[in-house]
Amino acid sequence: MAIENIILREDVSISVERMMRFCHLTEMMFEHSSDSKKALPLHLTRFGVLAFETASFLYSLFEDRNDSINVLKIWQGFEHPFEQDLQGFIERLTPFMKELKFVRNRVGFHGSLNRGYEKTGLGIFDVNSPRALEFSRLVLDMQMLSLRMIAWYIEKMDRSQNPDDIWKEFIVEIQENRKIKSD
């Protein structure tokens, strides 16, 4: 069966690239998760840095500004099998968006000048709370949805761009450290 090649807008391609980056961040974050206590505050550990960056990046995939990426909006206007999955994800993400925006602005990407401002929104990282567990699941679910969307996009690519090689290389990158850890 021949795969139908379709031409997708540039913003769709950019959203796929950002989802790929999000998948890498998510993988790296969970690679560095640890239950061991350290002298460094969480936000200065590899896991903490990656957790804040991953949360910031998750927010940036669904930015509410008109001049920024919003995967839900970008993936409207053409046929794909992810409409319901994206809608369901947004419903689950919405209760976290205000906190994620604070995290992105005050800790992740922009920074704060005082600890009071910096602290706003960090409740989603309270590892002993059900909310943190829910957020953790949300991050993993977005990674899984992103992987499916990326695969679909790559399958639709012009064959002259070697989509099979692109997919293989991306998946090897994502799974490489999983193999190292399980050996």
C-alpha cells in the first residue's frame, strides 16, 4: 500500500520539531530522576533543571499567544487521527497551565529577581502530592502522543527526504539511554 504524501504547512513542521525536542527533554528528565537526597537544592540538580525545562517546554507547546506555537491550533484545518487525543490532553493540561506559565516565566526560561515570585507555580513539583503525580503522568502522556504524531508526520513526508532514516535516528536517540540503564 502506497503512503499518501501530503504537503503540510511550515507551522506544522515547526510544531513537530518542538515535539521532538520535548520528547528528548522528557527522556533526559526521567533518566536523571533519583530518590536519593542531595545537598544541592532540587532546582540545581540535573533532574531539577530538566524538570523545570521540560515543564516550561510543555507550556510552550500550547502557548496562548497568537505568535507562538500552539499544537492544538496548528493541527486544526487538515485531517489527522489526533484531534480527539489533543482535545483530551488539553482538558487534562488546562488545570496546570497557570502554574506552568509561572514556572516557564519565573524559573524555566526567564527567571525571577526574588524567591517569592520564583516559588509561585512550583506546587506541581511537590513530589509527595497527588497533583505532582498527575503532572508527571501528563508529561509522559504528552511524550507518547508526541511520538505518535511525529511518526505520522514523518510517514507523510516526501520520500526523497528519507523519512525512514529520520525516524530511525530519532527513535535511537530517544531509546539509547533506556538500553544503557537496563543493561
